[in-house]
Amino acid sequence: WGSKDSESCPSKLSPETFLAFRICALDKLTKDTYHVRFALPGNSQLSLHPGQHLVLRGIVDDLEIQRAYTPISPANAKGYFEVLIKCYQTGLMSRCVKSWRVGDTAFWRGPFGNFFYKPNQYGELLMLAAGTGLAPMVPILQSITDNEDDETFVTLVCCFKTFESIYLKTFLQEQACFWNVRTFFILSQENSPEQLPWSYREKTHFGHLDQDLIEELVSRCRRKPFALVCGSPKFTEDMAKCLLCAGLTKDSYFLF
């Protein structure tokens, strides 16, 4: 007995123990960001809640390093999971990631994270994401649009430097077609709408996500919003302040 059990072993994640997963696809999305797919045995699933993260282990110069990443694949994806990884010039983990090839293995443990999304728990989710901070929003958004009984409104605000650097454009365009989803883009290093495709012009702001814009976004929410924030530590801290000033209470936002 148990031949089935042993096959599905690696998909039974453990928070304590690192398990090996094979890289089955690797795409370079931008000059510094990779979209990586890992194989799960058979048709097994990771069994993560949307928005939970995993910890990746890397070894560089005999030094062990660990970094957290949130899978962007749907929570119920079978046989694989996917992550977005941004590489930094001086980043240690980035050296590992840049050396990866299809067929290599990487070691993960988890899941971690204490935001558990339940359908229809909130009237509206206001998602504020900067760069790869988009990652935890993706499976949560997907779980809402995949579930016909989930009537949560979503306002997703994505902050990037340039139009070129926006990740997952096709996915975001598809999601924006749902009746309950709106997407906005904030580009900090561009300033001319003429450079953008028509479909982006009305929903793109130039500059930074600031107090005025947060207040406008909150006021445009169709129901009382619960905010989810993910980005750099500074972005997260700034957004928390802006949300409080815009009238949200400490229990009406979650910082990834």
C-alpha cells in the first residue's frame, strides 16, 4: 500500500523541511524578472491558500540563504506551481536564480502567511501592489473570478516604473473583463499617455501612489473596502499610513 502516497510526497509541503521541486519551464519576463514553473508529481496540488507564500533556499559561496515568494499559479493548479522572481544586481538569491536551467531542482518549504481569503468575506478588495508585490494578489483575484458564487468587487492597483515592466499583462487584461474587477496602473517613470495602448490610457496614472490618489480610490470603491498591500517595505509602510488617513481602520487592511 502507499505507492500512491509516496508518489505524491513532494507536494505535501512542510514548513520545517525543504523539499526538492523540478523546474519545468523558465521565462524571462523583463530584463530582471523570471516566471518559473515547478513540477508537482502526477496531478497533485500544492494545497496553499490563495496569497500564502513559500520559502526558497539557495546556496551561494557555501552560504545558505532563504527568501520568501508567493506562487502566482491558481491555488487549485494541478501538477505544477509558478512563481515570479525579481533579480537584483547585488542579490545573493539572484545569483542562484540566474543560474537555473529547465530540469534543475530548487528547494522549497511552506506554506506560510496568515491571510486566508474566504469567498464573499469582504464587500470589496482594494489591492495595492508594487512590482512583484503583484504575486499574492494574482491567486486571490483568480479564485474570485473562478468562483461564480463569489461576488466580491476588486479594485487592483498595480505600480510599475514603465509600461514595458508591467508583468502578466494578458492575465490582467482578462481579469479586467469580469464585471466585478477593475484594474489601474501607476507608472513612475513615464509621463505620456500617447505611448500607451488605447486600452490602458483611461486607467493609467503617472507618478506615484500618494495620499490624494488613495483617497480617490477608496472613495470610488463600490462597497466598504478591505485593502491588501504588497511591495517593498517602504511602499507597504507608506500605503498603511495613506489608508489610515483615508479613513480605513487598522483591521481593514492586511500588509503582506
